Amino acid sequence: MAASERLFSAKTKQSLLLSRRVGNMYTPSLYSCLASLLISTSLNDLPGKRIGLFSYGSGLAASMFSIRVTDQIGLPEVSGLPKVTGHPTFTLHSLVSGLLDINHRLEQRTQIEPEEFTAVLECREKHHTASNYSPTATPELLFPGTFHLTLVDNKFRRTYQRKPFLRPDLNGNSPNGRGTPNNHTHCNGF
């Protein structure tokens, strides 16, 4: 048992930060584990390492692949195709720095009672196949940049809007962009 605990801690535990805080996200679970590993490991230890990724879906299908971490990230050259010039290249540091606020963002989530969550899910279920439907909730509790449903027309076409990003104030302070919970159960349709 002790031998497997050491191996688990060395090879897997660092990749479970988001899974432990958020739970199963289905398809994004694999990539949230990769993001967890990237922010939990020293940048100096990553280049040259190979990371194994494994995902399965209810026992029907599974995928396993590996990636090799490099410091420079860009488009790969493909044999027989013209070389792409002027393509964006960024560093491992720039990739990981975009993930470093994950813990802060998780702390900003709004907690609601299970009964309220159940009411929201029931409302979503009721309107799942509705046409000519506009959600009644406002996007005030969504993070800046989040897309949200605004309309399902009579042909079941969906229209979305994106919550604007907030600009930093004159002192360079960035607001969190979240509204104050208003203690109302919403049928949000998000």
C-alpha cells in the first residue's frame, strides 16, 4: 500500500487539483487534469517530460496518448506541406501563466443551497426542448467572458451573448466582474 501511495503521489496526485474542486466534467476532465499538472509543477521541471493522458467513456471507448512538453510552442511542420511563416509561437511560461488564476476563480464561485440548485436544474429540464424561449436570469453571476443563452427561436436556433470583460480601473486594479448573489432562484438556461 505504501509503495502505491508514493507512486500515486509522484505520478498522479498533482493532476487532480481541479477534479477534486469541481468534480467530473466529462470531456474537459482530461484537459483540466493537464491544466492542474501544469500549474502544480515547477516550470523548470516540465520541458522534455512526457505526459501520458488517458480518457475513457463509460467503458465503450477509450483514448490514450502522450505529449512531450517543450518550452516553445507553435505550429508543427508537416512533411509535404509548405512551411508556415508568421504563425504564433508562445512559451510554456505564457501558457501556464494563463492558468495561474484558477484557484482564485474557483474561490469566486457562488455557493447555493441544494434545493435552489435542484430548482434551477428542473427549470432547465422543463425548457430543454422549448422554442420561442428566452431565459429569465441575468448573467450577473457569470464570470467575464462567459457565453450565455439569450434566445431559442421558433426554429430552435440558439442565440448567445458574451458577458463583457471588465477593464481595470485607473490604478490598474482588475475587478472580479461578479455580481453580488441576490438570493433568487433563477431558471437560467445557461
